[in-house]
Amino acid sequence: MPSSTPIAVKRRESTGRLFLRRLVGLVLLVALVWFGWLYLQIKAVAGRDEAQQADAIAVFGAAEYGGRPSPVLHARLDHAVDLYREQIAPLVITLGGGSDKDSGMTEGGVGRDYLLANGVPYESIVAEIRSVDTEQQVDRLAEIAQARNLKRIVVVSDGTHLFRIEKLCEAAGLTVFTSPRAALGHIDDYDLAGRYMHEMLSYTSLRLHLKFSWMHRWLEGKT
């Protein structure tokens, strides 16, 4: 006599499918709540400018093209120049290295040259030229801050980028104030959604300690 009837087998299969559906539903609910909360946090930081008296202004790197700042980096640097002229801080730190394809150019070095061309004295600039992503830029910034006894830093980047920067800086023991660069023309809904998705995935990857190289390159390539 068979140990299990067809009806019992069907019941077990039905119970298993029900459990799986409930598990998937729970995971989706948790993900929805997480990404909803994260979107609101990123939006809140992006929408405020905390610039105030500090020891330094740190400009997070973006692409450079043949020794010239990309439009995004250009806007970040312009904002840093404005803050410097407003005497927010006596020092400007440019962050970002380069790749083998950059012919020796670095984001930090190009940023330094741009600041010099716009009236910021050489002695008021520190160029960091080794970092390759946001996490490394924060690590290098922490090293510079410790070496120069910098207690308060205004960090400059894209609005949507600043929430992740702020959290990384807090974890590194830095006291920072976020200050977003000006918008570049009109940003359509699709592009804006992509920027939020980029930051939400980047921060989630960071919190989950995911170090997939392909994901890391894809995410940082969009910054």
C-alpha cells in the first residue's frame, strides 16, 4: 500500500506553493518599504543646502575629458568656487583619481587646475588623485581631514549623491554639511528616476556589503 495518497501529495504541494507565495510577498513588501524610505531620505538631502562655516570644502569627483571637467564636474567645481568666495572655508579639496584610459589625468588634478584658473590660490587647494569610487573618496577625505585636523567639512556633489556621501562620511567619523551643485538645464523624469535608482541600488549594495565587481563598475559608472 503506498505511503502517500495522491490527495496528500497535492495537499503538501499546495501548502508549499502557499508558503512560497507568502515568502515572496513578504520579501516584496520589505523591499517596497525599504526603497520607499530610501527614496524619501535621498530626496530630503538633495533638496537642502547645509553650507556653513567649516574648515574645508570637499568636491567629489566626476568624469573629466582630456584634462577638462565634464559638465557635471564643472558644475560641482563652480559651486565650490562660489562657496570659497563666500568664505565658507579656507581650503578646497578635490577628490578623484583616473584610469588607464585617462593618459595620466585625474579628476582631482583637473579639479585643482580648474580652481586655480578661477582664482583659488594654490595653497588653498588639496588634490586627492588616487580614489576610484565614492567609498574610496570618503576614505581619502578622512585621511586628509585627520592629517590637517579638519573638523567640519562642506561636501559638494550632485543632490542625489549626497545622501550616500553623508552616510559614508558619518561612518568614517567625519562631520559634514551637504551642499548640492546647481542643476544643469532641464532633467526629464526618466533621467531623474535613473539617478534615484542608481543611488538606491548603490546604498543598498553598500548596506548589504555586496562587492560584485560588475555591479560596482556599473553603479559607479553612472555617478
